[in-house]
Amino acid sequence: MKLDTLGDWRRTHYSVDVKPEMDGEEVTLFGWVQEVRDLGGIRFIILQDREGTIQITVSQKNSSKEVLAKSEALQKRYSIGVKGNVNKTTMTPRGVEIIPKEIKILSTATIQLPIDITGKTPASLETRLDARALDLCREENKAIFKVQHVAVNAIRDFLFERGFIEVHTPRIIASATEGGAALFSVNYFDKKAFLAQSPQLYKEQLVMSLERVFEVGPFFRAEESHTRRHLSEFVSIDIEQAFADAEDVMQLLEQLIQHVCKTVNEKCQKELSTLKYKVEVPEVPFKRLTYEEVLRELKKKGADVPWGEDIPTPLLRTLGKLHPYFYFITDWPRQTKAFYIQPKEDNPELCEGFDLMWRWIELVSGGTRIASKELLIERLREKGLNP
Amino acid sequence: MKLDTLGDWRRTHYSVDVKPEMDGEEVTLFGWVQEVRDLGGIRFIILQDREGTIQITVSQKNSSKEVLAKSEALQKRYSIGVKGNVNKTTMTPRGVEIIPKEIKILSTATIQLPIDITGKTPASLETRLDARALDLCREENKAIFKVQHVAVNAIRDFLFERGFIEVHTPRIIASATEGGAALFSVNYFDKKAFLAQSPQLYKEQLVMSLERVFEVGPFFRAEESHTRRHLSEFVSIDIEQAFADAEDVMQLLEQLIQHVCKTVNEKCQKELSTLKYKVEVPEVPFKRLTYEEVLRELKKKGADVPWGEDIPTPLLRTLGKLHPYFYFITDWPRQTKAFYIQPKEDNPELCEGFDLMWRWIELVSGGTRIASKELLIERLREKGLNP
């Protein structure tokens, strides 16, 4: 098929912006054919663009030969442009249809589509990923991308307002951040390099000058773990602040999360309803449970965690049922946390490290860093690491 | 030395926010010792924080034993907190000094620093990178990070306003985007994978649903090239738009650059003056030179580029002198551009690809993409690639 070119056509409206009060107005729309229904003398084309859908109505009687020919050629997922007039009608859910004066076919598609993007006929994840371009047209997937976009932007706004500077640190690094177990290796011009698992060492150097920094971007962990919480590659939001302690960071985080929930609620009503998900804006401060309290709560549920051990995933699930939203776990035994977390002044067996939890999932971990070189060396030795 | 802890001290002001009209007010400041000058009965400590510097004045006569002892221990780059009163004075450039009531030493530093961060004694790049944490305290480096922060944020704002959605695409990929020459390989659980050189294939799939997307983040090119324009790892800003052609993208880009220059000028006056750099806000539209015109201009300068060849770097430098700011080069021969760039309708030897230049440097390249599968296959064959 000879395709049309865009030429001087440009979109005047998204589908959802066409309203009954625009009756008679000429509009130019672009999108993809979602459905064609042929009722003999009349043909309905549902055009989908990123904001929604609209009906194009082609009647045999009132259409030009060109429009009829084009509309007959249309198949699902063809990419098209439509120039036509808005018609107020009671026959469509939104009260409008477009009577086309001209149709452009910009690209075609195979007749037998590998997946049904309306989701009426569900497909396996594998099939969906093999046809990802189509799968991305599902309303749920579009909603996920939009919510992510809004959420990450809300995080940035929040941190900007508090004087944080966004930085970009290297991903190809010469040595591990914290021990080399979970690193991917890269062939860097015949030398062995690694993919960064976090910006930690860089942001620590940066706060000695910029004081408050953060980075949003992909990091890499070669953990051979098939859970939905362990990704080889993930987008992390990493924050570092000078002249602050764990409590400052916890306050920052709870306010940050509250702000993100509020913003997503305000800006993503349509997307949340597509996803059938309700975001509850949490109150601050979040609950703060000490490690000891967590152990006591688990004991009441019949589970014994020896003091000083990390809490295994099945027990985090138990905990998540007791605390079904956001909360912190604080006052961890220092051996459960990294060597650089500051021991507590009043009890050096504990440390100023925390986990921010969402139900049973660890969202963030953080803590006050040790500032004393001597203590850092001591703690490295204690962990069997080479200072 | 026993270090102090932060305790309940929190910053009340940055150095530059302390003004003469605050005479007598108590403030808490944090930062690093930039300089100590001892004049016998009086000691001046210059405290640097991320926003600037301020003088702490310790007189033998009027200070407590504790303050005297701490102030005697101070060395360059010690990290300190100071609680004290603002004193209006004619003896300092900014008209204020701090009379300390209490000093905390939060961290120490070696006495012999590897570089002089005032820049009075210049150091080689290598020495500076070996002491990067210190090097980052140089005012010029802080300014660079802040300008970058403001510029990237201005780009996001600009694109958000025009309905672009920010996305995050994978970096570890199974095969090359456009031919495998310039890819880093990664050992991915004993399979060979690669680092993405651009988000191209992902954003192309995304625009079939989200229509306007962009990504800001690190990408990787294994080019063995020792120029300042070829980095193995770089932060790219990658934009993709549906239902648009090269001219739309050029207009978007010139407005984007104008907006960024304007914003940096507004928000980074201090940083630009530190860097001794003046940003000129360019007028739009930018100059558009066709490839043919460029060849003619170069010919006048005595340089012959055979039609259909790319323009070599030394000649781009010549061109940069003729056009010393932003401009586009358009109407490239189709063989100089990637297989997927749309040939021009009126002359298929040329294509709808462009380069956005800044002086002699290519800032962006882009173009209208081919929508027809048949034409894509034809062009792939022409380039000797396997469709």
C-alpha cells in the first residue's frame, strides 16, 4: 500500500479534547485504529490516541470516494490522520463523532495482531513482551508510565525545594562499592570494569562540597534471585545529605512519600481509576518500630528471630500484615547493617540505621554515616574487610 | 582526636544568608575550615559552606576556654559546626563576622592537603581527580554542578509543558541498536549482553503509545577515540515524537535551547560569574544551512568535500568559525545518515535528517523516521544490513 505522508497536517486536538460544544468545528486528529465496525451503509472507526478514543463515522452516502476508499482499507492498529468536522450526537458515549473530510494512512499493521490490546482476550506475559509495542498501547500500561512520570517528577520537585542538587555519577566503575559479590562485569577496552550498584561513593564525595545531592537513574545488581523485589537493573532514587542524622533523613523520606502520594492522587485520577488503584495519602510521622519491638511482635505471632539476625522475608510478610502501610524499623543491631553506619551513642551494639517499609517490602534503607576515620577502620576490621 | 557529634544542632543559615542587619542574632552554621589566620590575640577562621564563606572571629580575651581550645585545634578542611552571634563589622568584605559561643569539630583532615582548593596553586587534572572530594570544593566545580542541575531541570520543564513523558529504558540489552561496533559487553549471568548506546529502539516502541517521550540518563559507547567529544559514558537527552517530522523537531530543539540559555542566565548569575562565562540567549529560528550550502561555504575556504561524504572534523572547525553559535545542517545526502531516516519526497538522494551544531560541535542529530516497512527493508539492503 502506498502510504500517505504527514505533509502539513498537525494535530489540533487529542481525542478527549473534542467536546459536543465544538459541533461543526474542523479538527485534525492522529492516532491508531482501535476498531472498525461495518454496518453496511455506515462504518465506525474508533481512533485511539494517547489520551483516549473517539469515533469516526463514515457514511456511504455522504462521503467522498477518497474517504470511502481509505476507510475500507483500514485495519486495526493502522496509524492514521483524520481531518473532519465535529458532530454532536447522542449515539456515542462522549456525545461526539467526527465526520471525516480526509483520511491519511501513515502506517499499516499485520492483519492478525499477536495480542488483543483491549485486554478482553488476556495474553501471557511472554506473549505480551514479544509484542511489547502493542502491549504498551493497553490503557493499563499507559497509566503505569504516566503515574511513574508524575511520581518521579514529584520527587524531584520536593527535593529541589529543599535545596538538593541532582547529580549524574558514573556507571562504569573500576571497583566494587561494598564488596564485589553482586556486580556485573564489563569488558572496558580489554580491562575488567564493573557496573555501579549504587552512586554511594560518589555522592559521599559530592556532599562534602554540595551538601545535599540526589540521583535518579539505573543501577545494577547481579543478584541471582528470582523475586519481584530483586531486579538486575532498576531505577534508584539515591539521596545524600551532610550535617544530618538518620532522624533528619527519616523525616525527609516520610514527607517525600506523603508529597508523592498527594501529587499522584491529584494528577493521576484517570490513570488510577484505569489501574483500579486507590492511593491513600499517609499521615506523618510514620510509625517508628525499633528492631526490638519488631522481634517482640513477631514472637507474639510465634516466630523467634535470634537477636542480631536480619528478619527473613516470610516474617517480614507477617510484619506487613500487622502494619499494612508505611513504617520505619529503627535501632538495628550494628552487625545487621553496613560497616559505615554510626553506632548509637547510648548503646553501641545498636546503630543509627533504618529501613523504610511499605507493608512487607523494604523501600529505602539508610542511616547516619560514621565521620571518624578511626571508627571506620575499626568497623571494617570487625566485618573482616580490609581497611 | 575525639570528634563531636551533630547532636541537636541544625543549621539556621548558610554563610551567605548572614547579613549585617542580623547584628546580635544567634546563628548555627556548618561547613569546612577554609583558612585559619592567627594574629596572636585573635584568630580568624574562614568557614566555607556550599553557598559561600564567612569569617569566625575568636579573640583570646573574650572567648571561653572551650572555644579557644577548639579553635586552636582547627586545620584546613576540618568539618565544623559553629554556634555564635552575628557581629556587624567594617573589617570583613561582607560586613559581618561570627563571634562563636561553641564550636563542634565533626571531622578532621590530613594536615598536608593534596591540592589547594582556592586554585591559587594549580594542580594537574590527574592530581585533582585523585583528590576529587577536595577538588569538588573548588568554586568552579560547584558552579559546574549547579549549572548542570539548573539546565537539566529547565529541559525537563520545557518538555513537560509540551506533553512529553519521561521514561526509563533498559541499559543492559541483548543486541545492538544499530550495528555492534561500538558496544561494551557485559557478563550477564554467563550470557553475553551489551550496554545500551541509546534508548532508540525503546523510545520508538513507546511513542506508538505515549506519542511524546524523552529520557535523560547515562548511555555507553565503546569508541576508542581520545577526543573530548567522544565519551565512553555520557548523559544523553533523547527525545522521540510521533506524528511529527524533522522540521517539528528542529523547532522544538531551538526553542528548548533558547529556554535553557534563558533559565541558566536567570538562575545561575553567581555560578556564571565564577566560571567567567557569559551565556548569550540565541534568537529563534536558528540558521538552517543545507549540506549543499555547507559544501559551498567550505569550497570558498579552499576545502573540497566530495558530495555524499560526511564533513570531517577539521572542516567542521572551519565551519564553526563562520557560524560561531547555534545552527542546523539539513538536507544531508541519505547515505551519510542512518538507514531509517526518511528520504526527501522531492529528491530521494537527500534525506530529512539534520544536525544541530554549536560552533563546530554536533549537539544533536535527528530526523524524520521512515514509516513504511517496505522502504525500511529496501534501505537496510542498500546499507548492506540484514533486514
